[in-house]
Amino acid sequence: MMSRRFPYLLLFLLLSLTGGAQTATTYVTERNLPYYPASVAKSDAYIRERCVLDLYYPKGVQNFPTVVWFHGGGITGGEKELPEALQEQGIAVVGVNYRLSPKVKNPAYIEDAAAAVAWVFQHIADYGGSDELIFVSGHSAGGYLASMVGLDKRYLQKYSIDANQIAGLIPFSGHTITHFTIREERGIPGTQPIVDAYAPLYHVRPDAPPLLLITGDRELEMLGRYEENAYLMRMMKVAGHKETTLYEMDGYGHNMTAPAFPLLLNEVHRIVKRKHTSPETVEK
């Protein structure tokens, strides 16, 4: 259980170590795959429009890890993406769209995030991936959704999936209190903190998946985002969780994804190694 500032020199070394991996592997992208069943989507045009995902995966590889990536945008905007820094790294990446406020209200977008993660659990083996190596991540609003799906077990239980099956949670600069858009839907100002059932902090527990929290510099971040994550780290420790780590990216503000991606990849490789399956040894 630790908190770390992350200086530029270590960032340079990490970028050097992670660059150029897996260049001999062919990668395939499948776009706009619906993650709700047709029976759900047929009567809702907005679900058909927004509830789709892109899947990028290494062809001819077995048991590869997968990172499910939720875009940011305050739950009011943004589009699914396959971050370039995660490509050609021996892993699959799933970029997810979800419904947005104000067209829908809480908890519709959290339910969408859970449905997308459930789809990956149910289908990634069809592409060669391991359902034991699914990591959930995202930036800002996406980090919030990743944390909610992984810490509040109710959302995945709907699909008969235990959230503890997630290999790791890696939110980037995500709210750990109740999201400001949810507060806005209720008429509560963004400067009024709330911790209720829609706050990751509400769901601290000792048996959660490994949790890697990454934020920008506390002096440059948005509205105390570092301090929120530091409190989540502390409360996870108090609850008895053994694998929560917090990195603070010195010199970076809220848009801190570039220096954070090498940390995400290191976490994936750490857990893959621990599970005795290495990306370098799974090719057919």
C-alpha cells in the first residue's frame, strides 16, 4: 500500500523499456460491436447508437491480457478510443462508448460500463484472450466508471460475474467521491463533495482486485482529484486491502494520460507474471 510521486527520469526509463514491444505480431481491430443483447437494444435507439465498443487484439496469440478503456468527458461527452500507447504491446484493448448525461441519468452510464466489461468476460476467449487477465481502466469520467464497476459488485452480479475476477483496476484521475455530473443531476454544486452509493469510496473492501490509482500533480489537478484518490488509498488500507498503489505524476495536470500509460502496462505485466502467464510466451 503506497503513494509515490513519479519524476521525469523514471518516466523516461519506463517509456524506453515499453517502446517497440511486440512488433512482429499482427493486430486486428473490430469496430462498433454492440455489447447489449439485441433484445435490449432493439427498442432503444440511443443504446444502439452509443452502446458499442471497438476491440483491438493480437491475432494468432492465446491467453493475452485485455485492457478495457473508458473515455473521459465528464459523462456528458467524449468518444471511445484505442489509446495508441497501448497498441502493439501484446495485449488487447477495448474502447467503450456509453450513454451520456443529460440524455440519460445515473446510473445508466455505470450500467453501460458494467455491460461492456461483462461482454469482454463473455467473449474475449473467442478472440484468444484470457478471461482471467481482464483489466479495467479509463481517464477522468472513465476512471470513475472503472472504479465503480470494480468496487461496487452489484453491477457485474447482474451478469453472474464476481467483480473480484477483474485482474486489476487502473483508474486515471478518476473521481472517488460521487461524480460531479451525478451531483449536477441532483442540483448539487460541483464544489459540494458527496460520498454515497455512487462513490467508489463508499465501496472500499479488502477483497477488491489490485488497485492502481494514478493522478496528476496535486497542485495542477482538477478540484482535489489527487486528494480524493489519496483518501481512497488510505481507506482501502484501513479496510484491509493489500494491493492499492497511488502514483502522482509530478508536473502534469488532469490530462496526465501520456506519462501514466507506461505505469498501466507495467501493472498489467506484473500481474500477468504473477499469474504465470507471460505475453512473450503465449503466441501459437
